[in-house]
Amino acid sequence: MKAVITGATKGIGRAIAIKLWQEGYHLALVARGLEELEELRDELLVTDRNILIYSVDCALKEEVSQFLKAVEADFGFADVLVNNVGAFMPGGLLDEDDETFEIQQAINVNACYYISKFFGKKMRSEQRGHIFNICSVASKAPVANGGSYSVTKAAMLSLNHVLRQELAPHNVKVTAFLPGSTKTSSWEGTTIPDEKFVQPADIAETLYTILNLSKGVNVDEVLITPLNF
């Protein structure tokens, strides 16, 4: 089994990469920082399975396109795609710079669109596969001080629904994760205790459980939030 994971070196993406590697998957990992990708690959690479790494700025369509050409040649068909790459730039929509929206739109929506379209076509042809989109509770309701972030995460969830509708007749599954406050690098420096957060490993374990459900079942959405934040 093969999995492609974007935003793979930190937080949720890293936890999913570790979990799927432990369960025997070959991996293609995508992130912006090459050094962090190399460190993760070297940490995991202890067997004869493949870990391919791709340094990609997912805000740039040209780099995403180059990655897709490369991964097609290097990796071939992917059984699992995890669209985890994302950006959170705090601020109110009315007072932020236009660039704040444009960057988050490029990373949170456009990259997911291009990558899902590429692998979705392959999955449709093969009549199998599973796409996971790591959205947010902000996909359902705006979060405070997260104007454009909330807009783009809502758009990502809508993209998820369209993908599910178009791919379900071809036996391809599509699942959205909507995490609440999760202990990732965006919370660096907080004094809130770790146990108050959703842990990235919680999401990784849930994703793997979903992958092992029966063939005729699709989990449409997973809303996972802290018990008492």
C-alpha cells in the first residue's frame, strides 16, 4: 500500500506518516522544508520500504505541478492521499491585507484541488483509493480572529464534498477531518496543558481505523474536539 501525505513534517501530517509507516505503507512525503523531510525520512527508514520526499511550496501552482509530475514517475498509484498541508494566518477579514487571504487560499484550497484532482483521476480509473482532507472546525463555523482562514477551510470542506460525490460511484472513498484545537506548532509557546488538546496521534489512529473499515462504508466527516478546552 502507498500513501501520499502533504504537510508531512509537523503535527498531524507527521503523526499520520509515522502511523502509516508503522503499518507497512510506502510513503511519499511533501513539505516545504527539505531538511525536515530528510530528518523524518532518516528517522523512519529502517526497512526496505520506500520513503520518497518532495520539497514543495504548496502556495505555488508551478511547484505543485512539478511535484505531481515527479511523484507520478517515482511513485505511481497511491492508495491513500492525505491533504494535510495548511496555513493559519490570524486576523480579521475586514482589516487584513489581501495577501493574507490569497496565501491561505493558495495553500488551504488550491493545492488540495490540484493534488486531489490528479490522484482522484487515477483512483477513479483504478476503482479504488481513499482521500482524506484535513479541514477544521472552522470549516463549519468561523473561528475568532481567523477571518480568511475560516473562509478557506469552509471552501476546503466544500471541495471534499464534491470529491466524495464524484468519486463514490467509482468505489473511491473521501473523508474530511474537522479537528478542534490540536497540539501542533501553531500553539507553540502556549501555557495550556498538553492534555487539554486533541493530539495529532489521535487523528492518525482514527484515520487508520477508517482505512480498515469494510469496503462498502464511507466515513464522510470526523469532528474531533477537545473534551474540555
